[in-house]
Amino acid sequence: MDREPGLSVRLKLTLSYAGFLVVAGVLLIAIVWVFLLRYVPREAISLRGEPDENGMRGPGFFIPGRLDLWEAFLPKAVAALVFLLLLGLAGGWFLAGRMLAPLNRIAHATRLATDGSLAHRIHLEGRGDEFRELADAFDDMLARLEAHVAEQERFAANASHELRTPLAITQTLLEVARSDPERGAAELVERLYAVNSRAIDLTEALLLLSRADRRSFAREHVDLSLIAEEAAETLLPLAERRGVAVQTSGDIAPALGSHALLLQMTTNLVHNAIVHNLPEGGTVHVDAAAGPKSVALTVENTGDRLTPQLVATLAEPFQRGTRRIRSDHNGVGLGLAIVKSIVQAHDGALSLVPLAEGGLRVTVELPAAPPRP
């Protein structure tokens, strides 16, 4: 936004300091005039001395009046005001420069960030005051922004790679069909359908992830226990086909958020717990609990033993578990990434803990909803 040039803050502060000193000097002179000079006679008083035996008069007494004192005092007062003005300008310019030095460093860091340099930090030294709080907050913002930009760049690169894969497969299938017109179309249609479905699932997952990141949703009272039961009931056919038992338990767990997003979060957790499980005889435990200030949803499954290093990367976009599963449930590698984004959008916390006997325990902790009026 273009603005007309104006006075700098340093010059404004300097003029303010100098003006304050001059006004204080004028008030001091006024106080002297009001409270001291009013006791001085308005007119000068001159008393001649008594004559001696020779008829000569001695020295008399002269009491100056207000006008006499004012004529003597005014030049000195003007000189004092001029001195205060010069002192205020010089001292104000120096003090304003010292006070605004941290702000200049913050402005310099802002210009660097505008040019794309997010690695710079202010690191303002000294004890805490308003400028240092601003500098620390700006450093924290730069750190979060740098991490967010790095994550977005990594996400964009991974998304481009994942989207390019189905398009390349489609291109290959079409080239094969064009080079061999007599080849049956049923197999081609089936494979194209599978590839296109995967691309649609990936696109919808990316849109859902973006929606959660923007926090563009309305908040309402929801019960995590009911959402857990709904997600488990929806995925029950999948669990039965894979021979996995799904068990739900827990108390009423009121939270404040989007029912659709929290249902998607729970569905992703239960789905991952089912497909990344034992080939036969696995179990999935879904539990909801309520505390005084927070509610928790825990999804625990049996399965392979996972290392802490692998678990630490599972919530990153396009990361998948070690077990290969059937192609109709391969997923797009965004399940836990969407869960993490939804949890963060609801000001919650997500923890993934590998179990010693195998499997994974995922806990989502959200702020408890305030009581309804």
C-alpha cells in the first residue's frame, strides 16, 4: 500500500520530548510568577536615608517592583527555555534512537522474511519488555512459518509424485490399447477404473487435508464415544472380511468440533488399525474417555512390531506401514496425516506408541466441551 511520506517515529518522539521539556519549563515559570511574584509590590519602593548632623542623607533602600523583577527575569527565562529546547532535541533524538533500536532490528528481520529468508532470527538480548516480547513472538512465528513452508514443500513434492503415478499408468494403458486394438477392452476398462478410483481418493484426501489445515469448519457439541461406534459399525464389513474383531467401549466424551471431520478422523484410525493388523485373529480396541478438561479417543490394534523410528514418521503425508495389504485398501498414504491435521485444527494432541507385543496405540486428546447451558 502506497502512503505519502511522513515524519519518522524517531523524529516524532524527539519533538515530543523537546516539547514536553519546554512546556514543563513554561509551567515552572508560571508557578514562580503566580506563587512568588504576587508577594512582591506592584510598584517599586524607594526609601531615602535619614540626614546626619551635617545634613547629609545616608544610603536609602530600594525594593524593586514586579515589573523590575520581570524585566530582569525574562531574559534568563527565555535563555533557559531555549536551553531546554536544545537539550530536549538532542537528548530526545539520542534516547529515541536507543529505544527504537530493537524495532529497527525487527523491521530488518521482517524485510528479510519478505524476501524469502525465513532462517533469520532476531535473538534480542536483555531483560523482558514490550520490544523483547515482540521480538520473541516474531522469532517463534518465523520458526513455525519455516517449518510450515518446509512441510508444504515436502507435501507438494509428494503429492505431485503420487498424482503423477496414476496418470502415468493411465497413459501407459492407453498406449498399449492403441498399439493393440484387438486386445479385449474389458481388462483395460477394469484397470483404468481402478487407477481412476485411486486418483479420486487421493484428490479427495488432499482436499480434506487442506480443509482441516484452514480450519474452515463450524464447531458443535459432539460425543466421541458415539462417533467411535459409528466408525466401527461402518468398517465392520471390512473387519469381518479380514478376520479382525473390533471392540468399542468408553463413556460419554463431549468435545467441541466438526462432526464430519472427527468422524473422518476416527474412521481413518479404525481403518488403519484393521488393515495393518494380523492376517487372522487380530483385534482392534476403540475406547473413549472423558476427563475434567479433556477427552481422549484411543485406538489400539494387534500386528507387527514397529520401531519408534518408524512410528515417528507414520503421521507424515504419504507414509505407509510395512505390511502390504490388498490393493482395494492400499490407501493413499494420507490417513494418519489427515488425522494429525484434524487433531491440530481442533487444538488437540496426537500420540502414537508402539506396543511391545506388536501393534500400535494411537491416542487423540481433545479439549472437553463446555457444559451446555
